[in-house]
Amino acid sequence: MSIIRKVQITAFGDESKLAIVESDLPDPKPREVQLAVDLSIVSGSDVNMRRGTYPFQRKAPLTPGYTVLGRVLLNGKGASTFRVGERVVCLSKYEGQAERINLPERFLARVPDGIDLKAAVALPLDWVTAYQMLHRAAKIKSGQTIFIHGLSGGVGGSLLQLAKLQGAEVFGTASPSKHDELSRRGATSFDYKSKDWISIMQQRGGADAVFDPLGYESFDQSFSILRKGGILVAYGMNLPAVTKTARRPALPVILKLLARNLFFWTGKRTTFYGLTRNSKHFKPDLEQLFALLQSGSISVPIKATFKLDEIQQAHREYASSAGTGSIILEIGS
Ligand SMILES: NC(=O)c1ccc[n+]([C@@H]2O[C@H](COP(=O)([O-])OP(=O)(O)OC[C@H]3O[C@@H](n4cnc5c(N)ncnc54)[C@H](OP(=O)(O)O)[C@@H]3O)[C@@H](O)[C@H]2O)c1
């Protein structure tokens, strides 16, 4: 048993509901590994968990932390894959924003030598999500046209790089201050505050795939720019969080999204993508991303880095429109 410091969402609400608390951590159970956490990330999922709007989430008080990178401290009974001191990453979903965490050994992945650690901790959530949506859900091929909401975001920015690698033509939305940078990265950007992109994309003949984390009316708008044979890959209900508006029921919106598949004669499809570490594809896809990072084929933009004690500021930064990429939380050395 050890005593650790960790982030706690004490109750659902604004950034003031985030605290650092002390807590007991038991020794790892059989086939679990205890990690000393070096880095975690702060993502849209954490912000939704703080607001109490993340699908099927735990009740408060809870500790978020969707991804961890850490060193092996203790192997539970029967766990022998990793040596003490080895660096690993894991999709943890909860309890990652803590000094230590116990995780099932089978979900850990070794961090290859020489990899930038901040880049490595962004891969399991933002990049595996983007990789699987692009290659497994939409199966994008060279020359196809795609539209990405939030090109400047953690997942959106990863989608942009992976889609360019694949040879796709990329359009999407972002704040105007980021359009020049996104243009250098190969995307044509539109301001999400104006809806010009709808008519412009329709006039261009539409998109083969649209990636939408916003939900609600955005799903209807995204569907309207699909060309025949195209797919809408929905993956979040982030609109109330980014517009700081009240929560709204999600289920009817998701049912409507999926019911669109009944109208097969439109030639358009929809799906709601969900990342899970239980998928047989999770580890191979993560390893593929490590290989792309090692070869320099991708680079991981980091929007900001915060210390554990700065967790409230990290959540405020999420809502600000400065910078692009993932937000890192530094916990250990
Ligand atoms: N289904 C899954 O498996 C899965 C996996 C990962 C993430 N997610 C979900 O994906 C969502 C995005 O997560 P993330 O961490 O990638 O977020 P993020 O990096 O913070 O991105 C947020 C984006 O929203 C944009 N934005 C801000 N205000 C907006 C507005 N009014 N309208 C439209 N866009 C606006 C921002 O653009 P600017 O910065 O340019 O202003 C930014 O690009 C979250 O809901 C998360 O839960 C789902």
C-alpha cells in the first residue's frame, strides 16, 4: 500500500471542481503492474467527464486520466512481461492523473527507445483514435476528399497528418488564427463560426468522409456534405463543452445518426466510432504509430504542458483557442 497524490473531480461543474487529493493505492493485484506515472494527458474526454457529460461515465468524485506513460515499479503476482524501470504507455481512461496507478499487464505497451515521451503519451488516445477512424472506419484511399471538424484539436490534428500521409485531400474547421499554420500542413480550413463550408463543400461535390466530434446539429450538417458512397464518422458529443452551453440529451441524436443507415438508397453511411483497448487492433495500431513516429513520418504537436498542481489551468487551456495539438500533464520525473 502507498499514499499517492492525484487529481479528483470532486463534483460535476466548472474548473473549480478539480482538486489534488491524497489517496491510498493498494499493491497491484495478480497480473497487474504498478507504474510510477511520468506523464498523462488532458483531453476533451476529461473536460466532458468534469462536466458530467461523458457517455456512461463514473459518478463524482472520480479521477480522470485517459492515457499514462510511466515506469514499472512493481509487478503483481504472475506479471512478468515488463522489467522494473521499463517505460510503458497505457490507455487507462480513469485514474491516470495520479502519481502511481495499477493496470492490467495485458494493456501495457513498451515505449521504444529514443521516442520523445510527450509524443508517446499522446499516441494511445488521440492518435489511435484518428488512425482507426481513418483506416478502419472510413478506409480512406489516396485521392479521396475528407472533412475534419477541429483540425487544430488533438484528434483532428492527428487525422490531418495521417490523412495527408495517405494522400487524401483535406478540408475542415478551425479558429481563423490557425488557418495559415493548417494551410502549411496541407489543409483548407474554414471558420466553424460561419457555415460557409457547407455550401462550398456541396458545390465541390462533397466529401468521401466527414469526422465529427461535435454532435447534435453538427451531425446533420456533416451528413449534408457527404457525396454518394461517403461515410460520416461521428466520435463525440463535444458541442456543449466547446461552446460552454448546458448539457443536452445525447441518445436521441445518436439514434437519429445511426437510423440514417436505414435509408440505404442515399448511398451514404454513418457510424459512431468508440476507442477501446480491448480491440485486437489496439496494440498493432499503436505499434504502427510508434513506427511512424520513429521514422519521422508523423510529428506530435503539443499545445501546452502543465504540472499536476496546475490541473485547473490545464482545463482552462483546453477551452482557449491558442495553439494546436495535445495537452500534457507532467506528474513524475
Ligand atoms: N469516440 C472516441 O473513441 C473518442 C476518442 C477520443 C476523443 N473523443 C472525443 O472527441 C472530442 C474532441 O476531443 P479532443 O481531445 O480531440 O479535443 P480538442 O483537441 O481540444 O479539440 C477541440 C476542438 O474544438 C474546436 N472548437 C472550439 N470551439 C468550437 C466550436 N464552437 N465549434 C466547433 N469546434 C470548436 C477547437 O478549435 P480551435 O482550437 O481552432 O478553436 C479544437 O480544435 C471530445 O468530445 C472527446 O471526448 C472521442
